[in-house]
Amino acid sequence: MAVGGVLVAARLGGGPLWSIAIALGFLGIGAVGVFQRRTLSPVPRPAMWSPRYLGEVATPLGVPVPAFLAIFYGLLAIGVAGNLLVPLVRR
């Protein structure tokens, strides 16, 4: 999604490369939903995009949690800004 956002900001949105980038972003979101750890007991889980949940994702990967959070939220901001805000401002 961040790549798609950068492409829109560079006025290259809507083309084949943008479509591929957005499709890969949606596939990544779907993969997280399919492979996230599920429990049998009704224990409330933290929200998928919360720092607590993302820390649980970063720890087994051996990535420092603050760095993982900064990169994740930065890419999320680029994706939202490029795919939603830039097109609205350019109208």
C-alpha cells in the first residue's frame, strides 16, 4: 500500500504498477488475517494494528519493537496519504 501511495503522489497512480502494488498490499493484509494466532478460549485479543499486537509480531522475528512500530506506522501513513489524501487534494 505504501508503494501505491508513493506512485499516486508521483502522479503514476491508476496504472499497472499501482494496481500490482495495491493488490500485493491487500494480499499482505489477508495473509496477516489468515495466519494470525487464534486461541480457543474467549480471551480478548488486542487490536490487530495496536502496538501491543505488533510487538507480539516483531518479537519472534528478532526485530526491535520500537523500530518495527516506527517502520510499520510510517509505511501505513505513506499508504494512506498517497492513496487517499493526495488524490483528494489534487481534485
